[in-house]
Amino acid sequence: MANTINLDKLNKDDLLALAKQVEGQLKVVETRRQKDAKAEAEKVAQKYGFSLSDLVGPSAKSPKTKRLDKYRHPDDPTQTWSGHGRRPKWFLKLTEEKGINADDLIIK
């Protein structure tokens, strides 16, 4: 180990800051190791005439799924909202300004 830190002399704030630095550096090291391992695996796959995705399939990123609409504007059925993310202006206007209960806008 290149540097030695006397932890007994550090106060709580210093120890927390050090722990945060260590955690961040561990993430950097892990990301680098993963990148190196992937590059090495790609070289081996190419040696045998394959791409890495030929051997392990496409990346494991999952596609975003469309959420079903949960709320509908009572006068304009083309205006809907899934209930996730920012509330649309029409929803805010009906619930906050006109006092309509959100449960009354649920699609049945």
C-alpha cells in the first residue's frame, strides 16, 4: 500500500469523507476491470471467428416498457396519464383548480 493513514487521528467527518472517496474509487476500479475483461473476452471470441454478442447474446439492457394509462380526461378521452412522472397540466387543472377527485379520473 502506497499511503498509510492513521485512522485514529481522524474525526467522524473526515472518516465519512474518506469512506466516500474510497467507495468512489472502488467503483472506478470495478468499471475499469469490467471494461478490461470485456475487451479480453472480445479478443478471444474474435480468435475463433465470433463476436462476443454471438456467444453471450445482446447486452442485458432491458427495453423500457410502456406503462398503461391510468387516468383519462373526462371531456377529452385522448388526454391520458399513466400516473407516473410529472402530472400533466390537464390533470392538475382538474384536481387542484376544479377540485375533482383523482379517483374519479381513473380509467375503468
